[in-house]
Amino acid sequence: KRSSPAQTEFYQAVEEILNSLEPLLEKNQRYQQQAIIQRIVEPERQIMFRVPWVDDQGNIQVNKGYRVEFNSALGPYKGGLRFHPSVNAGIMKFLGFEQIFKNALTELPIGGAKGGANFNPKGRSDAEIMRFCQSFMNELYRHIGARCDVPAGDIGVGAREIGYMFGQYKRLTGQYEGVLTGKSLLWGGSLARKEATGYGAVYFANYMLEERGDNLQGKRCLVSGAGNVAIYAMEKLYQLGATPISCSDSSGTLYHESGIDLKLIKRLKEGRRCDLVEYLNTYPEAVHTPVADYPSDGHTVWRYQADAAFPCATQNELTLKDAETLLENGCHLVTEGANMPSTNDAVNAFLNAGIAYGPSKAANAGGVATSQLEMAQNASMQTWTFEQVDQRLKQIMKNIFIAANETAREFDCEGNLVLGANIAGFRRVADAMIEQGVV
Ligand code: NDP
């Protein structure tokens, strides 16, 4: 920490993993003998670059671009690109580090990486987004490739941005290859990729409940976020008989007691890309709380009564006080669609309460798993049906749940899926690193 004091989120992620690994490291000396911890916390490569572009007024803008290629023990680097003003080296490293273990849990041959830029797409025209994406790819293209590093989307990067980046990659290299996932269905994308992270998180939640003799039917659910993950989590919740009663965006939180109108949310957020407050034009009885009115110790979205919570927006959006309020209000299931949405003390509160808690690296792995299925389709020049991909996704989520649950049991921590997922993921990567020698 002393050598890089600003990497708060990265240290938070490392601390969480190291705490869970203690019983494994005590039991098995070879990981320490091979200096696996010292090696695994250091990215194999970090690329930082200038992204200059011209806005619609003719002004030159400059952003910071990143790609952290963290670990390739299990396969080519894989992980999303995030365009958000909060992006910095510490956030890229935390996301890349988490990605290593998440990808290992899918049991697919993919290493861990993350990238992005501190670019704010809000309020930018389509032409500005295109010029930014092209400039970003002007540097990134030399570091990626279908067999070495395959980026995907994340916050602020959807099918539109992937399209502009793919076009520029093709122009620069002359190669039409599966170098990015999350592509349009017209030219190499996979059916069910868009839905995969949200659907996968809800499948995972249902497996956790089934283990406890329960299911999602009839459950009232708080969801945060209103982007790709949140929207398809809400869609699957409705399909499984549950009711999402909230969502949120960077402007505020929306609460609709009788259930969120998902078609309207899709129109507002996927179509017009506007603020959630506009929902009130159609449903004046819903409640919208602007960010300025959030409690000082947390977030309005977690202060409503519900059976289950699905944080699907961003990191550290669920504090200890939020966790305590959820528990007091009877919430008995928390499943993370976003990456590291709960602070470490919030996680401990869930674990101590013994509720069903699905940590992000297990619960939201459906997105990257389906990205790998997109790579497999591209490589074999095939297209699978929605049902084929969805069936595989469901099976992968089930396998991740079983791996995390059985590993927790193996270490006498029944139900602690944080420990189970961290040890199961780490063991695969560490064993591969040992077999590949000190490189
Ligand atoms: P999107 O950009 O599609 O949506 C993000 C949503 O969260 C938006 O509604 C956005 O608000 C809101 N949001 C983002 N940052 C903040 C913030 N700092 N404060 C408040 N609200 C915020 O991203 P995704 O849905 O793809 O990603 C959401 C989370 O899921 C992230 O943690 C991501 O890393 C994780 N994830 C995504 C995967 C994927 O396949 N897409 C895979 C695995 C994890 P607004 O609409 O105002 O911008």
C-alpha cells in the first residue's frame, strides 16, 4: 500500500481475496513456496495511453486510456472496457484482478484483464462517441487480438461503442476476427450476450435459494442501476415470478411499489439514454430520489423494505449502513450483478447474518462466460440459437454455484460463497501458474 497509496479499490479487492485464502495457504504450503501471492497481485502488463480526439465544436479533447493485462495463466486476456469519468489506474487494477478469479470460476480458457478510459459519454453526440472510440482503438489495436486479448463492454461501453472500435480495428489491421465481444448480432455477436450478466445473476440467486429450499417466486426485489446488467436482471426476475420494485442511475433512485415498468425503462435508458426521473411523466405515483437527497451514510435504494437485493450499478454502492438496513427490513438474499458493489464491512454483515449472499465474481460471471461462447462461435464460424446459449449460461451459473458452495464446505465454512468462490477461482489460476513455471 505504501508504494501506491492511491489504489484504494485495488487494495480493497486484494484484501478481500487474501482474507479468504488464509485457510488454503495454511493447508497447502506450495502456493507460498512458489510466491504465488506476490506474483498474482502484479499485473503481467499495464498499458496507459493518450486518447486525443476532436469534439463537435472543433476543440481538441484528451483522455487517459488503459488496458491492464493481469493474468494469462488460463487463456487469452479477457475483460471489459469501461468508459466513465471515474476511471483511473486503481479502478482498472481492481477490476482486472477480480476478473482473473471470475474467469477461472467459469472453467473456460480465459485469463483476466480490464481496460477503459476516463471519458464521459454523457451528453456526447454519436459522432463524438465514434471519434473517441476510433482514437482509443488507434493505440489499443497493437495490444489485442483474437488469440491474445479480447476486450468486451462494461459501464459506458455497449454494442454501439464495440461497433465503432471493431470498425477501427479492422481498418488498422485488415483482419476480420473475433477481437471484441458484445458485437452486434448482424456481424458476429452472440445471441443472449446482452442478457447474459443480468440473467446469469438471477439464475445464481435462484440456485442459492433452492439450496435453502426456497425460490424467487413472489419475492420483492430491490435492483440498483438501469444499464445493461440491471435491465436484464429485472427481465429475468419477472420471468421467474419475482417483482423488481426499484432501479437507479447516476442521477437518482426510482421506487415503484407495484413493480418497475421494464418496457418503459428500456425506452428511457436503452433508447433515449435519459435520466430516470422521466419515468414519473408516465407514473406520477412512483418515487424518485435525486442523489443529492441520499442519506449521508449510504444509498436510498437499499432503504426500502424487500426480500432480496440486486446491486447492478457500480463499485461500493452498498455501505455497512445500507447492509444493516436491508437486514433489519428482512432482506434475506443479496446477489451482486455489479463488480464489488458492497464494501468489505457490508459483505461481513451479510456473512455474519447468514443470509444467501452471492459475491460478484461468482454471481456476475455469466457475462464473461457468454463472451467466451461468442469467441467459440466466431472461431468455429457458427451461430448458436438463443436457447442453446441460454442453456449453457444456466449450466455455467449452476457449476459456479456448486464449485463455490462445495469449496466453502471443504473448508468448514458452509454457505460462505465469498470464501468458496475465492478459493475455487484462485486454486485453478495458481495451479496453472505453477505448471507454467516462473514467467
Ligand atoms: P451500464 O453502463 O450499462 O449501466 C450502468 C448503470 O449504473 C447505469 O444506469 C449508470 O447510470 C449507473 N451508474 C454507473 N456508474 C454509477 C455511479 N458512479 N453512480 C451511480 N450510478 C452509476 O453498465 P453495466 O450494466 O454493463 O455495468 C454495471 C455493473 O456491472 C458494473 O459494475 C460492471 O463492471 C458490472 N458488470 C458488467 C458486465 C456486463 O456484461 N456488462 C459483466 C460483469 C459485470 P447512468 O444511466 O446515469 O449512466
